[in-house]
Amino acid sequence: MSRIVILGIGAIGGALAVMLSRAGQEVIGIARGAQLEAVRKGGLTLRTPEGALHAEFPCVATPAEAQLRADDVICLCVKTQHSEAALQQLRDAGLRDQPLFCFQNGVENERLALRYFPNVHGVTVMLPADFVQPGEVVCYGAPFIGSFDIGCYPEGIDAADAALVARLEAAGFPSATRAAVMQRKYGKLLMNLGNIVGAALGEGADGAPVTAALKAEAEAVLARAGIAWTDPGEDDGSRAAQLKIVDVPGITRVGSSTAQSLARGAGSVETDYLNGEVSLLGRLHGVPTPGNDWVTALAARLVREGAAPGAVTLAEVEAALGL
């Protein structure tokens, strides 16, 4: 069976690596910095509501070191702001026609990838997880830790999609092929517009009205642009019941991927490709997006200042957005 190459061993890539490895799949990870050192030294621990799981798997620093094979399956799990560099590394390492699956938030990654490679697939990721500490990923989903929708980009389904879904399901991830996977990803984009809100205010603050205002702007933009979207959970009650967010004993949840980036001092966040996607589409189609514009600039300021999650007051945000 073909090898699964996971580029980016963070919250999503780390969860994939542990679960697929434990299911008997051949996995090689590509990581960097302290995470690379930790995985090489002692493997990766996945903490879940039902206990800790551990796996050891080969991990390298670059796609070139992975020595890509003709039958590899590539899972791209870096944040969008790192996709361009990752894609160039994959090209330089010899990726050509192998299937490339974008396990990422936002809707720009697939388009970026298609510029370099012909065999690109979108993945809608539903996997509430934290990566803050090297050597450890925490997943808060139960009874299953995550689920995925997979399809060709820009649309359709092929044998590679079906094969990966089967491998993911065997590893404990309820998953499905979906011909209109990008509609699902636009729906997930709307959900992710609140990432910067939770990161800026802290997980304890009630940012729901702010997120609702950002989402309303986005829905107006998508309507003007003629972009269809579907809620990742609206038409599949059985899978929704399989993934509920619950506590992990002894762990305080950091929050969204944006909050995790601030907590780690990662030096960047993905807001430019979440709320910034709404701003881009608004400018292209003549729809004002002042709320998403403002929070995108806020995210850049928080990164520039090295701020921790919870550095902004609700009053400041509400005043800026006129709420």
C-alpha cells in the first residue's frame, strides 16, 4: 500500500500521523524546529477525551529528505501562509502527478497547489485540536476525534479520494467523498471567521455577536460573487453526532488555530486567508467588508506586538465594528 506523506505535523497533521500509524499505515512526517526534534526523539502523543495515544513514525525536515515515491499520497497540513513555500519544496523534491490533499482551512490552498501540480484534492477538516507543546497534540472530539470530506479540486471524485477515505475510516475518522467539496470548504470558512475573535478576546469572552456580524458580511459577499456554500454539519446529522467537543482531563483548551499560533509565538496567523478572503472577495465584487477588514488588520497587529490570546477587550472590538 502507498505511503502517506504528511507535510506539517501540527494539530491536524499530528492527529493524522498518530491515528494512521496506529492503524498500520506507512506514514512519514515532515516537520520543523522543536516539533521535529520531539517526534524524532520520542514520537508523538495524542491526548483525547478517552486517554492518551502514542505513535512513533519517521519524521524529516524537508520533502527532499522524504525521498518522494511515485505512489506516495501527500497530505498538506501547513497553514495557508506557509503553503507557497511548502508547495515549492514539494516541486523541488520531485512531486509531479501524485495526489495532493489539502487538509487546511480556507479556500486558497487548492488554487495555489493547482498552479504547481495537476492532481489536487480539497479536504474539509472537522477536527478540534490544539498544538502548543512540542511532542503533543490534544484533540477534543468525541466519540471520534475528527471527520473529513474529500473531493477533487475544483470538483468531482476519483479513485484517490475513495482510497484515502477508506484509509481514514479504518484509522477512526468518519469520512466521505464529496464532489462539491469546495462548497463545504466555503461553509467551513464561514465558521472560521470567528477564529480571530476568540484569539483576540480569549476563549472565555462572549464574542458571538462579533462573529455573527463578520459572518453576515461574508454571506453577502459570497452571494454577490455567486459562490455556493454548505454548512459542514447541516445535512449529516449522524456524523455530527459522532463529533462533539468535550473536555480532555487535565487540559485547558487554548482555542482556535489562530489562538494557538499566538500562544506559541509562531510569528504569523492565518487570518489573512480567512477573514482576509472575505475582504478580497468584497473588493473584487464591490461589497464593503469593514468588519472583516478590521479584524484582519487586528490579527496582523497582534502578531507584530507578540500578543498572547485575550489581549483585546470586547469593548474595543464592539466600538471598532459599531456593535
